[in-house]
Amino acid sequence: MTKRLDLHGVKHEDVDRIVENFVLMNNPPLRIITGNSEKMKKIVVSVLSEHDFKYYPENYTNFGSLIVIDKAINKNDGRNN
């Protein structure tokens, strides 16, 4: 079962910390419900990008939910040397 984080009702100022804790403490796939707020989506995407997580919209008719699938492999992190 995919764990989910619903951000409805969460203040924008708290989102980055909540999302960061959620993605770092759980294994993908994860579902993050952002709702229709563009600001909320930008904050979530920023956190995911900062930690190199891959993600996509849950479906292409509703962009208010993202699926986090994996962490990208950074070629400069020493794992591929």
C-alpha cells in the first residue's frame, strides 16, 4: 500500500519541513496530495528536487496529486566510481 501525505489545510510555511520528513522517512512509491494551489505544488516540487526524488502527476487530468517513485542516482556521489 502506498503511503500518502495530504497537504490540504497545511500552511505553506510548514510544507517544506513536512514533505521533507515524509519523503526521507518512507520508501517510495509515495503519494503527495497538493490540491490545486500552485504555490503548494512549487514548494513540494522544490523539496523533491532538492533531494533528487523522481515524481510524476498521479494522472494527467488531476495535477493535484504527485507520485514519488524513486531517488535519482547522482553520478557524482561516488556510487558509480
